[in-house]
Amino acid sequence: MCGIVGYIGKRDVAPLLLEGLARLEYRGYDSAGIVVNSPKAGALKMVKAKGRVRDLEARVPKRFAGTTGIAHTRWATHGAPSDLNSHPHLDPENKVAVVHNGIVDNAAELRAKLEADGVVFASETDTEVITHLIARSQADSLEEKVREALKVIEGTYGIAVMHADFTDRIVVARNGSPVILGIGEKEMLVASDVAALIAHTRQVVTLNDGEMATLKADDFRTYTTSGTTTNATPETVEWEAASYDMGGHDTYMHKEISEQPDAVDRVLRGRIDDRFNTVHLGGLNLDPREARGIRRVKILGCGTSYHAGLIGAGLIEGMARIPADAEPASEFRYRNPVVDPDTLYIAVSQSGETYDVLAAVQELKRKGARVLGVVNVVGSAIAREADGGVYVHAGPEVCVVSTKCFTNTVVAFALLAVHLGRIRDLSVTDGKRIIEGLRKLPAQIQEILDGEEDIKKLAAEFAEAKSMMFIGRVRGYPVALEASLKLKEISYIHAEAYPASELKHGPLALIEPSLPTVAIVPDDDLLEKNRAALEEIKARSGRILAVAHREQEKADHTIVVPKNEDELDPILMGIPLQLLAYHTALAMGRDIDKPRNLAKSVTVE
């Protein structure tokens, strides 16, 4: 959600910043802007545009030289998408420029005070408040000007600031929104996402909340908002620039769906212990005695991560016999929950920066809870805040909607369930059975992907639907939830998911020929119960697409998937429904990688 890119060095900055913004397009945005400063200019030069980065690039004049600059892609919060509301924001003298991710909670109050002092605002945004506060500061250094402004701001921010009187530096700060420094050779970069940096350097520093940094061409330093120096050490990013290319696919989503066999192999690699039929997860920081003391597991996530958590809760409860449940992090943090010292809390986030999840983690830590993270991005905020955790090793995921990261997260939960189960009550035989099932997953996923053409033909039929229903029972219900979310995210078809057992308690009233139902029908001990649900739908002239391990007589169409162990079947049954959503959206001409109104990493409330 929103993107920041900044550079200071010797290169012509505008092309570099525009390229960085293009790499951040997947995060979701509605406008973009760029500001540059040359030591000879004496003032800042800015271009902004509502729309895509290409619209901004078309407006940048040929003579737009500079060696220092900051740029931004905006996802609207305060004020509608427009040229004026785009970032960066300048003061009236064109000396101070600010780009900002996050929300200033007390913006209205600060705005009123500034207007009372004669300040005229050019935009409706909360960010412009920061610009004016910095511009009006009488402090001698840019660092102190920024620090004074941050003292009166309430809310979240990741900011980058330039000043025409301090042409040798960019000052940045973080509180709840990612800020990452890129360390180069006689040049420095900053971004809200490593994707914008990776083409230029793999040496990065991730700021902590309450931390600032000053970037100069040949140096950087980090310190707290109170001025205390911090000793940040650069880390090497494991991903390469090629990881962010489409690799011959028409969309990132298709590429990422197709990468799942390799991605699942990565999350398994080096973690299986055949001697004891268990799993080693070195990052948990949880010894066997502590693991046996866990009385409950609570999993927190948002959107797709929440759905992965629902499957994870079932895996942990089934294998480790620990009561487990999942809850949206956005709800958890506002209901004043009882925090139990014997409960293990698990925070799930693809980016590791999802604000609602991060805020829940911070509240839990404040109350003394043990928190593990299940995240994809190494060194992300949740990974650093948590007591331990599991990296899912899905690799970069660029499409706004999650596919391979969802699958890898569920596999990571299966590994965690085996680990906890073998410490507690999972037998050697069952441990071996699940491990053998996990090893089958990459080949079975590839088998499903090889049937893509058949799913594509089905999608053409469902592209005509105005609404769809997804049903599943117990293990199948979270699969239905995730499939429903995928369809609505990228096709904009209204979709609802219900437990199959709940049909007769209300949703059955919706069934008619124009409302297709997708049913998750695994070959397990609930097979006949699920078939009874199909009978109920068919008796009311409903159309049915079943995802099953064999053809279903009552279904109009069946997507047959390979059988694994009952516990692991949800992983496989979700794959064809990713393809169904993809090809449905493709048939409708949707912008699949950048669906409307959505952002990849939601770093605001």
C-alpha cells in the first residue's frame, strides 16, 4: 500500500526513481509523483499525476536533471485521487518535500492550527501537515526540523524528506510503516519495499519503529527520534532482481501460481527429520518443555493470511491436540481480548508488515504473551517483533492477490503441527505418514497445474455469473473462503462462502440456476455429508462445480485433484480454484495483477 523510493548519489535520478516506482506498482496505488534536487538548482522540481506511473513518466520533462530525489505512489486515504493530492507535497517556497506512507491521526487538529497561523494548504491530505511543520521549524538542521515535526504527529508513518537548503542529504523516519535503506557504492537509496532496491543493491538496513536515518551519497547514519545513535548493520537480501520479472508469463499471478511446486519444495527443504519422523524449525525459539506447556494456540491474520490460519488451526488441533483457532487480527486488537500466558499466539502476514497484524503483535508483547511469526519477508517488522517463527520461503510475490504465499503458509503450518505433535501426542507412524504426504505435494501440485486448459474452459462458463457460492465442510470450509476471496478480488464477481452444513440454515434460499455453487468434496469421513449438500442444491436446480478426488454424480462439472493425506488435502484443493479465479478474471478482461481498490501490503488501518 503506497510506495516510496529515494536516491542520493551521482546518477541522473529521475529515470532511477521512475523505474523504482514501476517495481512498486503491485502494492496498489492511484497516483504518483516525483521531486528532484540538484546542488545547482536552489529549489525543488516536482511532477505529479493521477493515474499510473506511465502517466507520471509522460509528464516528466526532458530537462529534469538532478542527482537527489524522492518519489511516491499513493493509495488514497485523505482526499480523492488527484494531481494535487498526489505525493510529494511541497511547502509554498518549494524548499521542503515530503513523501509519506501511513496516516496522521491528528491531522485535522494540526491542520486547523496551521490554518489559524495563515498556512494555506494545497491538498486535502494529512501528509501536507508534515510538510508545513518541517518548513516552519526554526531548527538549524534538517534532522532536527523533522524531529520537531514528528514530536507533534500522532499516527503511523514512513517518510522521506528533502530540503533545498540541505542538498547533501535525505532524512527518513519510520513508525509503523516500512522504511528500508539501500547501501550502495557512493550512493544511497531508500524505499518502502526491497523490490525497488534490488536492481541496485542487495545490502539493506530496515529501520525499526521510532528510528530515523540520514542518507548522504557516501554515508548513512541511523538514530532514534530522540536523537540517540543506533548501530544498524546492513543485511544481504536473498532475492535477486530477476525474481521480480514475469519470466515469460502474461501476468505475475500466473507466474506465481505456476511457481508453487518449487515454492513448496523450498519451504520443506532442510526441515524434515526422517530419523524421528518429525520436523526441525530452528527459528521457533521454543524448547520441548515450553511446547508441552502450551494450552491453546491463537492464530491472527488478515484476508488470505487469516484463511491460511484457519487451516493451520485445524492442522495444529488435529495433530498436536492443542485447542487452536484463528481470528482476523483487525478484530482481535479492538475487542480487549484476554491474553493468557499459556496461549501461543501466531501472527501471519505475507509481507510481515501488515499493520493490523503488527499492531496486534505489539499489543500482545506489551501484555507479556509469547508470539511467533509466520511470514515470507526476512527481516520484516513482524519477524523482528516476534519471539520466533517460521519463514515460508515463497519468494517474492508481486501480484496483489496471494497464491503461492498462501500455499506455502499452509505448508508451514503443517510443518509446525508435525513439530508440536511429535513433541506431544502424534505417533511415529502418523508423523511418518504426514511427512510422506508433504513430500508428495510438489508433484501433485504440478499434476493439477498440468490440467490448466480444462479449468480455463470451465472459467469461460462462470465468467457470465453475477454471483457465486462456495461451500466446504470442516477442512474444506477455509478452502471455500479463500477461493471465494480470490474470485471477488480479481474478477469482481460477488462471491460468498459458507460451511456446507449451514446451507439449510439460510443460504439455500439463494439457490437457483443463475447462482453457481463451487463445492469442496474431499474423499474423507465427511464425503457422504458433502454429497448430501450437493443433493440439496441439485434439488433446487442449482449448478454445481465440485472440486473432489473423484467425479461427483450430482455435480455439473468436477475438477479432480490428486488424493493426499486427509490433513493435507486442503492444500491441493485450493490450487485449481486459484486457476479458476485467474481464468475467469482473464475472460472478463480484468487487470489481474492490480485489481481495483486493493493493495498488496496493507500498512494502514
